[in-house]
Amino acid sequence: MRRLTTFLSLAALGVSMTGAFAQDKAIMGFKDPATELELEKKFDQQLKAENLDQWLKRMSSRPHHVGSPFDKDNADFMAAMFKSWGYEAEVVSYDVLFPTPKVRLLEMTGPSRFKAGLVEPALKEDATSGQTKEQLPVYNAYSADGDVTAELVYVNYGVPADYEELEKAGIDVKGKIVIAKYYGSWRGIKPKLAAEKGAIGCIIYSDPADDGYVQGDVYPEGPYRSEHGVQRGSVMDMPLYPGDPLTPGVGATKDAKRLDIKTAPTLTKIPVIPISYGDAKPLLDALGGPVAPASWRGGLPITYHIGPGPAKVHLKLEFNWDIKPAYNVIAKMKGSEFPDQWVIRGNHHDAWVNGAADPVSGMVALMEEARAVAELTKTGWKPKRTLVYCGWDAEEPGLIGSTEWAEDHAAELKEKAVAYINTDGNGRGFLFAGGSHTLEELVGEVAASVTDPQKGVTLAERRKAFDIVNSGNPDHKGFQISALGSGSDFTPFIQHLGVASLNVGFGGESGGGEYHSIYDSYDHYSRFQDPGMVYGVVLAQVCGRLTMRLANADILPFEFDHFYSTVATYADEVMKLPEQMREEADKINGMLKANYYDLAADPKQPNYKPLPPKEVPYLNFSPLQTSLATLKEKAATVEGLLKAGSIAPAKWAKVNELLYQSERTLIDESGLPRRDWFKHEIYAPGFYTGYGVKTLPGVREAIEQEEWAEAQEEIITLAATLDKFNSHLDKIIAAAK
Amino acid sequence: MRRLTTFLSLAALGVSMTGAFAQDKAIMGFKDPATELELEKKFDQQLKAENLDQWLKRMSSRPHHVGSPFDKDNADFMAAMFKSWGYEAEVVSYDVLFPTPKVRLLEMTGPSRFKAGLVEPALKEDATSGQTKEQLPVYNAYSADGDVTAELVYVNYGVPADYEELEKAGIDVKGKIVIAKYYGSWRGIKPKLAAEKGAIGCIIYSDPADDGYVQGDVYPEGPYRSEHGVQRGSVMDMPLYPGDPLTPGVGATKDAKRLDIKTAPTLTKIPVIPISYGDAKPLLDALGGPVAPASWRGGLPITYHIGPGPAKVHLKLEFNWDIKPAYNVIAKMKGSEFPDQWVIRGNHHDAWVNGAADPVSGMVALMEEARAVAELTKTGWKPKRTLVYCGWDAEEPGLIGSTEWAEDHAAELKEKAVAYINTDGNGRGFLFAGGSHTLEELVGEVAASVTDPQKGVTLAERRKAFDIVNSGNPDHKGFQISALGSGSDFTPFIQHLGVASLNVGFGGESGGGEYHSIYDSYDHYSRFQDPGMVYGVVLAQVCGRLTMRLANADILPFEFDHFYSTVATYADEVMKLPEQMREEADKINGMLKANYYDLAADPKQPNYKPLPPKEVPYLNFSPLQTSLATLKEKAATVEGLLKAGSIAPAKWAKVNELLYQSERTLIDESGLPRRDWFKHEIYAPGFYTGYGVKTLPGVREAIEQEEWAEAQEEIITLAATLDKFNSHLDKIIAAAK
């Protein structure tokens, strides 16, 4: 479900060609790289764009949301395909809460009357857009039932900074219905925050400035969102925990203990509905009150006002609160040497409607990868470690299929999982990768070994050019993987279980506005996103290499220098944060005291005077600094041992086990404050961003929220976690010597 | 005619309370400040908002463009008023070229057909908007006659940077008709540049993002430009020379020698017409070709494409190329001690239509100032120096009234003019001032002596608060006057004759979209711009003080420390410019060589790859540095003499004459390259900005245009001019000792 809108802000791919064995054409962890490189060549030769295209067309030919007939059909199809290629494949189902709409009514009752259509029209240019009987209507899953009438308030993106502006202007949303634009945060944040602020209903719409005509020609002329296109999507409180809302922490098996729906904490507190800009325009146009700040204005041909009112809105929503089966497809190929070490590769298969881009474009790349790997086994080659290919169901409503499976198999995964490699929707453009920085060097190596099909240079070189041109900085560092927040199925693996994970894909040249609408179709995808499935094949090349290198390495391609320097950067940021906040507070308090804001304000406009900032105390970062200094030293020692290439083969097994277990030590079993499902101390989705990552989340969010006592505690927890990691590095050193 | 859109970028008012006589309640140049302050108090008591309101209503009650009956009527009215107050007043007329439209046709001939309305509808909420018989239709004065048909190209604001983008994308406007948005430069630059690039026609429209619904509610609900509102305006090549196109450099008297219209260089080379966004939308919507870059997109509900075509446009324009009388009102009050020293105060009175804001709001403040000054003379007080109050005609077509008068009286003005103080349209908000930096301290003093009517602090304090809040920098320096480019009647005085000048007004809280439309009316002004004429009265207070202090000072309030430090800042900028260009060129050449732009480009989109920058040579700035060092020293010496307050009264007359003559030495009689009418070596309007200033224009523009030999010559010319100025300071020093 993740939308790659943050792509442009990702750091670049920077390749440093080092590995566990220092030699020409070295690849990390292989004593005999030539054999592995030969294998990858054969792998590439297997990949056929026609397969991706055929499967994409087949799997997106009907709506296939959770609980739909074609969802099950696709799962069975995939399982059969995996079996036909030689995998042990099964469809594993969980029983999960998946509400669908029963009543949807949105109308303006004054000053003029208007009833929202809430319908996406079929287009003759889009073959599947007319499958109205099977399509889920436009709605936000896990919205509360409700029947509310109130004045409307425009809240921009509905993120914390927007409510701060409203507070400055003296506008309260208590008892009102808010209308927020999509983007700026994960959508679930919008009703969550609105409810916290006292609003009784929430409307989310797609402004043409964000993915409509302002960006480019609209569908079917171009790829962007047309007047009546709507973004469906989940609004469950995923930053609390993802997965089935009724079974946090455990698999949603038939007889799992379930919460009462009334007490399930991740359901929204207020009714919320997504609408098109066609439906939003009359509502926004009827708002009075102050003109919205310049940065709040969207692309509609109106003057954006904040309200409240005079527009009055009636929102009535009722849902069928059904338990539905979620069908995960799990396909395994047993490892020849280490069957109890699993390299896991996943993509979801459920969609909001036909979902050609999201998720099938990624799913078919995974399938072709799995098929090609299976073909290689016919030549006698076998993976040393077990491969687990997964097609997740129920990702769209809240990463449910993957989360339930991960929770259900938690103990086994903690023991066996070497790494998890995720993909989701794919498109034409540039390689991006996020994940565990212990795998950054591996990704860089792979990026430097695959050719970009449009430019004929390596993926790493093209991405570097992109980052240099877009930053305007010719000294840009190059390839770095980003930290993972949330938004796709890596979350249960990395953030709940501490399995080193990666999330990989292509994008940046496949922009559009089809996301979560009926127009995310084969017709749209094959015209605008990746014609000829060219980048689908490249995705299979990249992920095939990552999977096979992890499966076959003599010494697993984990590495700790990049991890240290990345964490040191994060630590530097959080250590500077209080000082920056203090300076800003001093500045603003000085300007308030001098009365500058009042003097500069137009008496006929709202005075957006800052609220007086509170004093910022001094924190003791020394425990973190001490742990980091030790990490630096130990990471360098491990690096030296791995690079020397002198570890005796007899020690490899023990070293490998310790290498892939290292990420586990970054888990703090007591979890993050107020959301103990999230246990990773380095990476988490933000409590008020939803998908956007917060690194060193315990410390960073406590500081940002000005919870100073908690910040001090979290520094100690983080330092203790890094100490655990350091002790683990000691074990690797001992095992390698 | 100047639009105060650059207001927000002006530097702040920073007051340093020093003066020629250092004492409590000192004001620069007065041995007995108490008497002068008492006089100003009485002056303030005279000012009546009702007068401004009544005259505003009267003078904007009918259209009064050049050559219209009501233009003459207003001139006669003003002259009569000045006479009634005791001034020697006369209406001085010149015969100037003023074309008006005969044929106006703009239509799209394909792919669909559309005919532009070119009409602003009357509104029942606006009493004068229905005076269609007397209104000038929407047009651009000095457009060429023409009948052209061609494909359309969208060129954003139509400024040099935009054509550079087009060139990168491989789009040529040769033989095409361009459509450009208003703003981003003075409008005359758009057809000038389009013609230079080979276009055969030019359309200019008001995008709603710039002064329409994106900014706020449109008229009559709010002040902004509505669907069919059009900005009229001159497109003569004013950066070459302003004033009557047929009589450059001399007054357009009855028997002046005139150029043939066919050879007049300031007329546009191609036909050009202004339109509303209502008329622009179908044209823009019919464009194909690449989607415009993000920063080019406006506020219409369409995807902005560049073209060329398929939209094909037919533009036919014919004009009556008539000579019309321009009626300047000149009112004098003879100085009691120095009748041959003139303090000149001016505002124009002609409008494009009814012109309540532009120019009458400023004109009536000038009139009330003149009336109050005259009232003071009834108490026995007389100004020591002669006051000259001017109401200029024909400013809108090209500063014609003021330019012809200044050219006609050049010799007398060079001898007698102490300073020129200009105003134009006024509004609610913050004080701004631009002009000669030798008068910066005087303006600061005045700003600190007048109270802001909305906040009760001084104008200087309010402006400082504004600058601090908007820059976010609490250490912002405070009040500085900006450098003058062009756009109002100060230009002939400062840039042609070297008369120290100021341009003063209020704005920032009176934004709107009435500019140069039929909706610039009394109804609009009194509702949205300055209800109650509150800031009109404050403008009279400020300009009355400036005028009276210059008229009455014992030692004229000129000062050279601010001038030195300002010029030093400009010099620092131009000296850094080649280095910055060199670094940028090296960076871009490096990135081009490394092929980064091609690798980063989307093969399905235009590749906006930079054109290879040329090598930047090293310039010899030492002559400029030497002259500046001398200036610094001499300015300090003069400052010391003035501040000590020890100059003997017998020497005042000689010192004063030298003080006000100082600006004259900044004139280089040979003028700027390619436009010898502009002779000031410190301030000029940009050759490709039109209104926007270029400081040290000879050197700066040569560097910007990469004319390196010329840049080196201009450094020498500038240094020689500063040396003349330095010698003049020597004379002051000698006279004062």
C-alpha cells in the first residue's frame, strides 16, 4: 500500500566495493564469487517480461480485495504456480476483522445543498473500470460508524503543524467536521488527530495540486487523478500496532483470543470518508472565515477558506463489521546446507480494487524471480539456505496477512529468519531501497551489478546521477539506503521481531493518480507506469541477487561499519535537537516579548503569532555517547576480521548465525512508550506521521513531544540496547578469531 | 503605475538618530529643532481625511486617461485648488504619442474555435464600472499594429530565465505567438524579449495564482481579480528611455523635433494584448507538448502545457497613433530665503480607467499635504526654499508627463533641484521608501517621528517588526531604503538628471487585483485598500515632513555614511558575482562532463540539461576598490563636520548648495551602454527587468550578460564617477571648515 511519494527525499546509492573476501570481482561473503556471478547471469537469462505482463493482466482482471472471490482465486493461482515450479506451497489463512460499507452519506445541508456522489465513473478507455458489482465502494476501512452533522473546517493536510496554525488563529475544531487533503502524512493520522482535537467527523479528499491536473494530464488522457477519482485506504491506528485490530501480538487463528470490537484501540474514534475533488469542491467553496495561509492552498479554482462554516455537513456511515479470511501464500524451497536459516521474500497480493500497480506489479516480479530461481535448481544448483516466497493478503487494510503470519510464527522466525526482503508496487525510474543498515553494503553491491535498461549504466550510477542533479551537489555521497518507517509488509519483520529487512523498488518516472482507485488497472499500468514490464524484470534481477546472495553466501553479507556511521548520524541529530529547540524558543520568546508579532500583524487578518514555547532542559546524552564509542570500535574490529578473508571455514556456521541474529539485539522487548508492539530501538514509523520513519524513535519522539523525563529514560534504554548489540559484536569477534 | 509587489522584499527601516546638530530631540540640519517640530505638529492638525476621501471620489468619478475629457478636467480642478490655497499654479501641456485601439481581435482558430471577449463586465456593486463609453478598452499601449496567426507557446512569465528553460527543452518560439503571465518582470519586457526570440505576437494574461482567487476572494466579494478582469498597461521599451517615444531627451513641446513613428525605438516590434484568465483558459487548455515545469504552473484548473500548439491563434491589432496633450499641473510656493532651490514633490494624476488607487490615492495625499503647508503660511511661516508640487499626466503610458517636463527644464532642474519626492498609489500597511541613500537617514528620522494609526507605535517600529517577523531574524538591521529601479515619476529626476530622489508609500495590507482594470474604483478602494483614508493622511504626514525639512533645514539633511556603506555593499555583490559564476560554471561543466544530467533525465520528458556555461575571466576591480576606500574616508570626514554642529552659519549656503549638488556627480553624461538616456551610475532599472533595479548597473549588467570587455570598461567608468563624487566631498569639506 505504500505510495512512493517520499522517493525524492531518499538519500542516494553510494557504492563501496568491499566484501568479506577482498579480491577482484569480489562479492561480499563469497569465497568463490565467479560461480555466484555465473549463476546470476543464468538467472537473468531466465527472466521474461511476457510472464510478468501475462500475470499482471490475469491477477488484476477483477477486483481482489480481502474477502472477495478473486482474492482467494489469485491466492490459489499463485500457490499452484509456485507448486508447478517445484516449491512447497500452501495457502495459509487467518480470520481478520475487515469492515465494508453498508451506509455512506455525505451531504452539505447549508448554506446550499449538495450531495456527494462518492462514485468513480467507468471509462471506456479502461477495460476493468466498469466492474461495479465486484468493486469496493470508496471508503476508509476501520472508520467508526457514525451519524454526525456539524460545521466544516478546512485543516490543510490535518497534521500536527496544521492544528498549531489553527490554534494560533484561534480556530477550534471541537464539535466540527474537518476536511483534510490527502498527503502530508499517512491518511490514518488525519482522523486520529482530528478526534484528539475534538472533531466529530473527518473527510479526506485528493486535491488536484497533489495528484491531479496540477501534476499532469488526468486519466484517461494522462496518468493523474481525474475529477471523480478517489483514494480508498485504511485508517486504522497503525502506529499503535498493525495487523488484525482484534488480535494484537498474536496470530489471528480460528481460536485466537479476540478483543471486543468496542475496545479495539486501532479503530478510529470518529467517522471518516475519502472523496474526490469533484465532491470536495462545493464543500470547500462554501467555507467562509479567514482565507487559508498560502501554503495551505490547493489546486481547485476557488479561494481556500478555513471556516468554520457556514458550510454545514451531514456525514452518516455504517459498516458491516465482518471477520474475513486472509489468504497468505507461503512457498518454500528447502536449503541444502542450512534448512533452518530462512531468507524470506514477500509482496502482498490483495488490492483495494484491481490493483495492477499496487500491488500486482511487485507481486509478479517476485513470482518471476521465484520461477527463475526454481529453473536454476534444474541445473543441479541448490540454495544453501531455505527460501521462503510469500504473497501476503490483507496488506491494504493494515499489513494484516504478514503481521498475523509473523506473530503466529514469531518464535520460529526469531530463530530462523536471516533477512526479509519486501517489495510492493513497482514502476519505471530509479532504484530505491530502505532497510537495515547492516545490509546497506550488500544493496550497494547489487545496485552496482545490474544495468539500468533505459540508460545502460548500472542502477547505482543512475541513482547517483539523479541524486546529484536533484540536490545540485556534485559531491553528493551516493547510494545510501533509507531508514524504514511503515507502509508495507516489512514492518512486522523488522520492527516487531528484529529481522533484518529491506524494502526495494523502482519509481520516480511513473507518477500518477491511480493510487487506490478503480483506475489502478492493467490499462493504466501498461500505458503509464512500466510499459513492457521493463522495470519489473529489473526488480526481479535486483531482488533475485539479494535473495540468492543471502541464501548462498559463505559468510553472510552483514556489515557493521555502515550501521555504526548511520546510527551515529541519527544520534547526532537527536543530540542537536534540544539545542535547536532551545535556540528557537529563546528567539521566539524574545520576539514575543518585544511585541514584534502583534506589531507586524494585519489587524484585519488572523494573527498567526507563535504560542510561547516552553523552556528546554538539558539532557544527559553521555550513556548514548559511551555506547556509540564502543560500537564504533567493535564495528571496526568486525569489519577488519570480515575483510581480511581469513576466517576459517569451520567457524563460518557459528559466525553466520551470530551475524543474522545481530538485528535481534536491537529489539527492546518492552517496546516503545505507548505502543509496545513496536520494539525496534533504531527504526519506527512516527506516532504522528504514520508511514514516515522516526529513527531512534524512543528518544526522538520524546524530545519532539517535549516529554523530557521520558526522553532521559529513553536515552538510557537506547544505550542499553546498543550495549546489547556491542556484546553481540564481541561474540562475533570471539567466534571469528 | 508602479505596483508595490516587490514590497515584501524591501529591506527594513533602521533608524539611527543622528543629525547635523547633536542634541536632544535633534532633527538633522536644524539648529532649532523645537520650532520645526512645533510646525510639524501644527501641520498634522491641518490634515483631514474627509478632504482626501472627497477628492478621491471626485477625481475617480469618471475615466481619466491621457487625452480624455476628464483627464483635462482633473488637471484644471487641481490647478484651481492649488491656486485657491495660495500657490502659483499652472497647467503645462506637452504633445505626446498616445495610441488607442482601433481593432482588437484575438481568436483561437484550431484545434477548436474560441474568440476572446476582451471585455470587463460592469458590476452593480461598483458604481463607475459601467461607464463603458468613456473607458479605454483593454489593451497594451505602444503595441505594434499587426495581423498574425501562429501556433501558441506558453512561456511562463516570459523573462530571460524562462526562455533559457525553453531552450534547454528544445522549444523555439520563432514564428510563434507566445502567451505569458503578468508579474515576474515589468510587462514591457515580455513582448520585447518575445520579439528578440523571434515570436510574432504576444499575449499577456493575469493568472489567478498571482492576483486572482488563489490569493483571496475576488471582486466584488473581495479585492482580487475576477474572471474577466484585465490589467491594461504600457509596453513601451522604458529601460531604453521613458517619456514620449518621439522626443527622447527633449521636451515634447509643440515644435520639438520628432522621430518618425516607424523608427521610434521604444515601440514594441510585435503586436501584444493583455487578457483575463477567463479568456486565457481555453487557449492554455488547448496547448499540447510537454507539461510545464512545476514552478511555471498557475492557478487555473488545467494541466499547464508548453506547446507549441496544437492551439493556433489569430491576433489582429490596429491602433490610432494619435498625438495627445498631456497636462501637468505645476504649483509653486516661492522660498523666502532660497527661491532658486527647489524641493519638488510629485504624483501622477492620469489613470488607465478610473484609477482610484492608482494614482488618485497618492495624488489626494499630496494635495492635502500642499493644502496643509499653505495653511501654515497663514500663521506667518514661510518655507525657506521653493516648494514645487506636481501632478503629472501621462505617467501610465510611460512616465511621459514628468519626463517631458524634466527634459524640458533639464538645465534649470540641474541647477535648482534640491530633491524630488515621489508618491503614487497608496494603501493600508507598512511604510516603504526607496531612493538616494544620501537621504536614508532623513527618511529614518521621519519614520521614527510619525505614529502608525493601527498600532500606535512609530512607523519605523512597525516596519522593523514586520521585517523581523518576515525574515525570522530578530537581529534584522531595521530601516533601510531600497534602491530605485523604475515604475513611477522619480525616474527622469534621479536617473536622467541626478536629482536626489525618494519614492514613498504604504502597502502590504491592501493587496488586491484591481490594478489597471475598470475595478480600480472608489468603491473598491474605500472598501479594501484604505477605508477612511487613514493611511492617506499618514502619507501626507510623512511626505510633509520630508518636504518641509528639506525646505527649511539650516543645513540640508544629506549624509554620506549610509551612501558609502550601501555602495560598498553593492560593490561587494558585483565583485563576488564573477567568482560565483565561475564556481557555478565549473560545477555545471563537471556535471555535464560526468553525464549526470542525461543519466538522471526521464527519457519520456524534456531533458532540462543546462547549456554549457562559458569560461568566466578574472576582472580587475582595483579601480573600484581604490575609489571606494577614498569614499569611505571622505564620507567619514564630512560626517564628522556635520555631526559636530560647528559649521559657521555664514558657510551654510555654500555647504547646502554643494550638498544637494552631490547627487549630480553620480551622473555619467555618456550614459549606460545601449541606453544613454539613463545616466546614473549607481541606480537604474534593469534592461531585462523593467522596473526592478540594477545597482551599479553598468558593471552588474555587463557581468550578468557575460560582456567581459564591457564589464572591465564599466568598472573604470564607475570608479571615475565615484572619484568625481569624492572630489565633490572635498569641496564640501573645504566649504565647511
